[in-house]
Amino acid sequence: MRYLVGMEETVGLRELRQRASEIVRKVEDGHEMTVTVQGRPAIRLVPIKRSRWRRMEDVKELFAGTPEDAATWRADMEQIDHTLTDPFHRP
């Protein structure tokens, strides 16, 4: 049995076992859930905060200034793969 407490959904332990994948996907999408055991709240499932990847163009001002070895810095920057994608992105 599921019900809402405020904006948080509650799910029983038995239902969690039966629909674990579906419930985990829902939590990943931002929902919070309380799992009950014999009708008593036992644990909360909350989504983790994901790191956001940034493109070099978006953060290069953070690296403004002259490094001790500018030539090495430029060489390192040229080796960056600018085609990187966010590994946490879900299509």
C-alpha cells in the first residue's frame, strides 16, 4: 500500500521488494520515499546529488593567470578531449 505524507510517497517493505527497480528509478528521478515496516516508517529513500560536468569553455576563467610553466599548461590543455559527455546523464 502506498500513500502520500506531505509530498513524500510511502511504500511498504513488501511492495519495495516486489517493485524495487521501478521504485529506485522513481527515486533517481527526484522523488523521495519512506519505506515502512509493519506500518511504521523505517527508512527514507532519497536521490543522491549528482556532480555536474562542465565544459572547459564554461570554467576557463577559473584558471586565469599565468602558470609557472605556461608552455606545459597549453600543451596539457590541448590534450583535453572536448567531446566528453556527462556520465550521469540518463537518456
